[in-house]
Amino acid sequence: MSSTLVNRPATPEPREITTKPRPSDIFFRGVLTTMSLSSLLILTLIGLFLSFRGYQAFKTQGFHFLTAYDWNASTDAGQKDVFGLGAMIIGTLVISTVALLIGVPLSVLTALFLTFYAPEKIKKSLITIVDLMASFPSILYGLWGFIVLMPMAEYWAKLIHKYLGWIPVFSVPQPAFTRSPFIAGLVLAIMIIPIVTSVSREIFGQTPLDRIQAAYALGATRWAMIKAVVLPFGASGVVGGAMLGLGRALGETVAVYSVLNIVFKANWHVLYGFGGNIASMIVQKWGEASLSESKALLAAGFVLFVMTLLVNLLANFIVRRTIKSGR
Amino acid sequence: MTTLTATRVEPQKPWKTTPKQAIPNFLMLGLALIATIVVVAVTPMKGKLAYAFLFFVFGTSFQMFLTWRKRGKAAAVDTFAGSVMMTGGILVFLPVASLLWTTIAKGFKGLGLHVFTQTMATTSYSDPLSKGGLLHAIIGTLYLILIATVISLPLSLLTALYLTEIKGRASGFIQFLVQAMSGVPSVVAGVFIYAAILLSTHLRGSTFIGALPLAILMIPTVTRTSQEVLNLVPNELREAGLALGATQWKTVATIVVPAARSGLITAVILGVARIAGETAPLLFTLGTTDKVNWNPFVGGQNALPYYVWSGLRDGTEGGVQRAWTGILVLLIVVLSLFVTARVFGNRKAKR
């Protein structure tokens, strides 16, 4: 009996327990870390190449590139090019403002409707439709805006002008209502609604249930509950969502190009039939641009890139802070 | 001996409106409709807009009156808010209906088998619609999707894995960069590739170069969706793999990624849907052609959104009609991608 015990094989050496990663893991982590920096690389390259190629325009035009309102490419060698993006920056802001003023209230209403009013049975399909809206290509919005929306919007513009024309923004020098910034803003409003709606909906949905129930227990109606609990809770989230929408509206090209009469002049009258934004201006001028002009267009692209980057970063900051704090 | 009898008890819903309670509501809606028609007939206000506006005003105020009589002022305000929200919701869903309807109605006219078998090589916009098609654009779009996916998938997947599996010191920063990248306007991506490649080298626009800006636009979408999906993989699976002595690399490759497979497919499909309809970057990078071009590296290419764009820019009746046909085909592509992504996503959620 004892001999079998003696002949038993020796207990195996205990494995070394260590926190040191194995070579394959070091390699794996290295590859992942390197690859994850690709987004940094791409963003840096975009900034570098556009500013490098547009440098000539920045250098010859100086600060006027952002403030001046003229865009003339010289045809003669002796003449000087004048590139000032000011009119298009104003145009971009005008169109985006119109889009936000129309799109954000509608989105907030829709988000509230979807979260608190819609019957459970159709809620899911309505949310799917909003998501579907986000996946439509922008050229579809452009084509639809041009053919279907424009005649209607022109009529609405005339009505607004008739009754509210005494407000300077709604006045027009001449009765030309086609292809105005108002129509472009309308199309953009429809395009940003899905983003703003889904961000707002997400944040409204996070409203603490105990507070909602407390409001109801105190005898609040549904609207009183929303006013007292949901809106204060979700306000900064809605602002963040609106900023994300603004980011999209600033850079929209094809839809704006399709519905807007792009003229290189500053236009504050939203109902008057011309305007422009940076993105669509780049596309419009690209075809017959000389080398120096196309470099100026690249510089314009750089300005647009910086604008959208700032807006998006601000938006993400606001949205994240709201979600994190979970007030 | 007592016998137990089971009686089926229906759940009661005392808050549900009874038919008797609903009658005044319908009555008020009917009254509002009549009032609307009368006002439109009498006053100079005319048109669909007047009908919609007046019906909203009358319907809301009548309902408000009803609730005010029954339940007081606060309830009337509640009714008003509810009706405004409903109207807001309807105003959002109307454009979707109109978009789909117009696209189908207008695009259907030019549709036929020839659309999928012919190109525009020997056809001009003034030719009858029964001639010419968009085979070249379909092939171009497929090429673009394929190349953009091949470029962006590894980058996005590895970035997502870094964010979920390693969670290193840089992950906050990387997350921030991905968010920033998702805001890059498509036209900037196109102009960037032009400045970086076409302006610096002797290369001309081609399918491959056209796919580069699309890859840039695709990366953030795929990264963010994959990240969400990978976060859903239970940590127990990872711990089980590590407890069995597998390296982290083995755990990720053989457990985490396969577990999230269908979600990752959804991520790719969503990314493809994002880029399939992009037009602006192609204007700078694609070159153009009216023939089928099988070589992705040499010679111009066409794509569905580009085809629509050219038709729209042409502005003639034939051009716009062909644009509608093109957008219908593009919409079918995007919608089927959307539905596929949904089906994959739901199947995962059910498991």
C-alpha cells in the first residue's frame, strides 16, 4: 500500500502567477492602440492639408478672407484676386438659424409626443420612421425640396411677407420668393429633425420615474408634469441635440445647392430669392475655378471644417455633461 | 364537499374612455370640421393651408372648452399642450410620407428592365425614357461601398475594440476624436481627399479615390455602433476566457467578437447606409463616365447619387425624370439596408 504512495508522480511545479502580459497580448494591445489613433491621424491630416493648400489664400487675403464680401477671381495676370468669405459665412448662419428655429421646436414636440403621448402600440413604428428619416440620402431631400416643397414654401413665404412684412427680416426688396434662404432652411430643418428628436427623446426618457410619479401624485396634469419635471431635466440635453443638428446644417451641401439660388452676396432677408452657404458655394465654384481660386476654396473648406468641429465638440460636451450628471 | 370553480377574471381598466364618454369628443371634432368648412367658404382664407390651420384652431378650442367645463382650467391647458404636440408630430411625419410617395410615384415612370441592363453610354437626356439605364451607376456604387468598407472596417473595429477591451488611458480622448469625426461635413471630406491626393500627385479621379472620403465618413458610424454592441457582451464571457488561461487576444478573437457578430454586421450595414447616398464628396474625387468601368483604379466612375445629381443639374425634363428613377433605385438600396440592419439588430436583442 505504501509503495504506491511512494511511486505516485511528483506534484507538478506550480505555474508562475504573474501580472506581466504575455508577448501576444503586448502585440495585440499595441496594434489596437496604434489603430485607434487613426481617427486622430485623419482629423490632423484634414486640418493640415486644407490649411496647407489654402495657405496662399490666407496669406494674400489676410483677415479679409473671413470678413470681406467679394469673391472675384482675376482673369488677367496683372489683376489681384479678391477672396472674401464673409457673405457665405453670413449665408451659412442665416440658413442654419432658420433651420434651427423651425426644426428644434418641432423636434422637441415630437420627442415629447413620442415619449409621453403616443399610444404604446404605434410608438415603436413611429420611432422607426424617425430613424428612417435620418437614413435618407441628402440628395433625396434636395430633389424633393426642389420639386415638391418649393412651390408650397413659396406660397407660405408670400403669406409670411404679407402679414409679417413689417419685420425687417421678412421684408424683401423685390417680390422674388423662389429659391430663398427660407426654403433652404426649411429643407435643412426637415433634415436635422431626426437627430434632434432622437437626442431629445433619449434624454426625456431618462427623466427619473419617481419625480414623474411625484408630480402626478400631487395632482399635476400631464402637461403640468412635463413643464415642472421633464423640461427642466432635459433642457440642456435639447440644447446639445440642437447643436448636433446645427453641426449637420452647417455642412450640408447637396440639398442646399438644389433649392437655393446661390449668389455671392450677403442677404439678411430670409424670404428673398438668393443666398448661399460655404459648402454649396464650394461645389458651385469648383467646376470653373482657376488654380488660385480652387486653393481659396480649399481654404473655405478649412473654415467650414473648423466651424463644424467647434460646434460638434460643444454639442458633445453639453450632451455628455447632461447624461453624466443625470440630475 | 366543496368544489372549486375557477372563474376567469378579466383585467379591469376603469380609466379607459367608455363609448359614452367618447361621444362628446367626436361631436366636437365634427363641429370643428363643419366650422372649418364654413369659415373657408365665407372668408377669403382659401387652400389646404387654411383648412389645416382652421381645423387645428377649432378642434383644439372646442376640445379645450369641453375639458374646461368638465375638469377645470389646468385640464384645458393640458388638452391644448397635447393637441400642439400631436400637431408637431404630424408635421414631422408628413414630409416622410410625401418624400416616399413622390419618389415612388415619379420614379416608377422610368422604371423597367432596361434600367438595370443598359448604361447612358449612347443615350442622352433628350432620348425617350425607354432607352438607357443606370447599370454603370449601380456597379459604381457597389464598388464604392465595397472599397470604403474594406478600408474603414478594420480601422473602426480595432478602434471600437480599443475602447471596449483595453479601455486604456487614451480612451476618453479617442472617444472624443470619434465624436469629432462624425461631425466632419461630407464636402470637407471630399475636398480633403482632393487636396491630399489629386492636387499632390498625377492621379486622376477614380473609384478608389472616390471611396476614400466615403471611408472617412463611414468610420465614426461603424465605430460607435460596434462599440455599443461590444459593450453589450457580458463580462462573464471575457472572464471565463481569461480564467481558462487564454490570452486577451485569444479571448477577444474567439469569444468577444463572435458573440457580438450579428451586432457588428448591423454596424457595418448602418455605415454602408450612411455612405450609399453621399453625393458631395464624389463631385471632387470620382471623375465621371457613362460606361461601365470595371477597373477601380483607372478611369472615372459613376454612382447612383452622382447619376441623380447630374440629372438634376441638367435640369431638362428628361434629366429630372432620370434623376427620379435613379433616386428610387437608391432609396430601395438604402431602405433594404435599413431593414436588414433592423432585422439583424432585433434578432440579437431577442436572444
